[in-house]
Amino acid sequence: MAAAGARGIQSLVLDAAPLLTQARIAGLADKYFIPPSVLAELRDVRAREYLETLHATGQVDLHVREPSAAALAQVVAFAKQTGDYAVLSPADLHVLALTYALEIEAHGTWRIRETVGGKTGQQQHEERRLAEKSAQEKAAAPAAPEQAKAAPSGAASDDPADDGFTVVERKARTLHEAIDDDEGEWITPENITQHKNKSLGLVGDETIAEEAPKKGRRRRGRKGAPARMSVACMTGDFAVQNVLLQMGLYLVGVDGLRIERVKSWVLRCHACYKICADVERKFCPSCGNATLLRTSVTAGAPGEGASGLQVHLKPNFQYKNRGTKYSLPLPRAGSASGGQASGRARNRQTGVPILREDQLEWQRAMAQQKTHRQKEERALQKSLAKGQDSLTARYADPDWMPDLLRGTHTPAASDLPALGIGRKNPNERRRRKR
């Protein structure tokens, strides 16, 4: 087993992917962290035995830790900017939040971006330092003309040619400094992409993830020693990798599975071709159809698309016509209430297809989901105010009860009714279960 100082990572956060594939994780880091939600969803017997064997034999120093509420709120806000929040599970968010919390403990916000396409804490500090330095130079610049006025006006220089060259050099330097000062305020062809990315909240083509190190080669520091990462995350989920790289956190791929370019995601309607920035919507806000598709976009130079927004489409894309073969079923009497069922269960009982956003069944489901989300956000804010992590705050709250004990173990996203009539014929006669 490698020594602690010879390992390349100090703290490594694990997702379920390296455990399910039984990737080689021993000897990579000094300490290994995993959220409780990842352990809960790890139901594969071989994966659990693999993790228990590594921990029992001392090959990995495993720590089960719940991320803080502040880290979880920051990760959720950033994932909404990249457009990955709709496809991230609670376990994925906990993995991101735990990596963010460990990075904050190790280095603060020195290497983390708060906005998509923004600058890290180190870059912001460097900009402030350069701004203060330039302000001091400008404050000391008027002292030179005063010294020139103190010299006698009738005195002639011994070498007039040197005086002429000196004046020309001073003017050229002043003009060059003026150009440098004005370049940060004007939009030029060089920084047009950055300004568009900042205004749209998207990532441009210049934001490319670091290439994975080739086999047999390791990045080395100044004195030739192998580079050592303080905090990193090992995951195979591409959405989690996209958020990690855009935040400025270190990523360790699973068996070479690593994204080559970071992306921003939007929803594009296949019926009216309109772009919807809200990735949590199910119906198009323009035409009202349930034809929103998740599409990657980049903000480039003008002329590549509407307002410089380039949409990346598949060359041989075929829209799924599932649910359009059979005619709509006739409405049944007494099916408006749906009984005590909720979500997909109510949709199966009533047989009412969800075709538009203003339907009563959809509005009821959306209201229930909104109430559930507001309760979760209030509980998160309370735990954030108390300075506790989310797991401790749950057990400290007397009104909190796990969803498994309440009989609603399904996540909140599945409480929404299914859209359309499904893949089966809704008009065929079905036998009742006895």
C-alpha cells in the first residue's frame, strides 16, 4: 500500500459509479468521503461487499459525512445556472455539496466560481491587486510635471536631440497606457464572447474542460514532484462532472469516462422551435405542447444563431411519436376527483390523459409539489440558520418524519402525472384485478 504522502489526492469524494463498476480506488487518496444518500441508493450486493472489503482491510480510510446546508444551497443555485438541476438526483446534489464543503474547508473560495463563466476567487483577488496598483501609479503620475515647472525656463539642454526623443517616448507611453485603460470598458471582437456569456449566463466555446492525463504521464509541479490535489470527486455522471468543472472543482474520471467540454443546457420546443431557459418546465410557454427537449447550447459570436446563441442538435434526430397512434379515450364520469391517490397513481386510476398545462389534474399535482418543495426549503433554511448539517437538523426537528415511514417513499418528481396517453391503447378493455 502506498504511503500517505505519495498519494495524489488528499480527500476524495465517491459517487456510486466507481463502487458499482468496482473501479480501483485503493491508494488514490488519503481519505475517502461518501454521503449517506449514496450509501442508501447502493443496493447492489457486490458493490456493498466491495466497499466493505476495502474498508475492513484498511485499504481505504472511509468517512460517511453529510454536507452542510450552506454548501447544498450553493450547489443547487449553481446547478440551476448550468441547466443540470432538473436531471440531478438528491444523491448527486449531496456529492457535489460534500465536494464543495471540503474545498471550502481546505482553501476557501480561492478556486471556486460563484457564477457560470465567472472568475474564481484567485482571479478576483488578482484583479483587485492590479486595480490598486494602477490606482497608485496614477496617483503618483502628476508629480512629474511639477518637477518640470521647478526648473528654470531659460535654461537650455546640452543635448536637444535627447530632449526630443524623451518627449516622444513619454507621449507614446501615455497613449499606450490610455489604450490599456480603455480596453476593459469597451466591447471588442476579442471579448465579445465573454460579455455575451456573462449577460446570458451561458458558457462559451472557450470554456473547455481540462483534458484527462494520458496513461503513464502525471502532471508535475515546479520541482518535478507529482502534483497533489487537495479535494477531488470521483464520479461517472456527466451532469455532475459538468457542474464540478464549471465550479472549478477537481474531477477524477471513472475508467476514463470524462467529459471533454463543459456545456449549458436549455429546453427547446420541437413544435415551435422556441428556447425555454427554465429547465424544470414540462410544457412549452409559447405553444403549450409537451414537446420540450433538453438541448445543449453555447454563446458564440453574432451570426451563429439568434442573439449569438448556438443550439447543438443531433444530425439524425427522430422525434418519438409514442402516444400518437391511438385516439384519445372518452371521459369517464366521477374521475375528476381521483380519490385519495396522488401523482401517477391518480393518473392510472382516472385514465385522464395530461395534454395541457391548465388541466385540473396537472394543476393539483403542481400545487402539491410546490408545497412539498416549500417545506423542504424552509427546513433547509432553519438548519442553515442553526449552523447544523441537514442530517442533524432532521433528527433534531420533532415534526420531521422520513418519507419511508409515511408511506411516500417515491421522490417528489415522480408525484407528477405522466404526460400523454402512454404507449398502450387506452381504449382497450382490461380485466380488473381480483
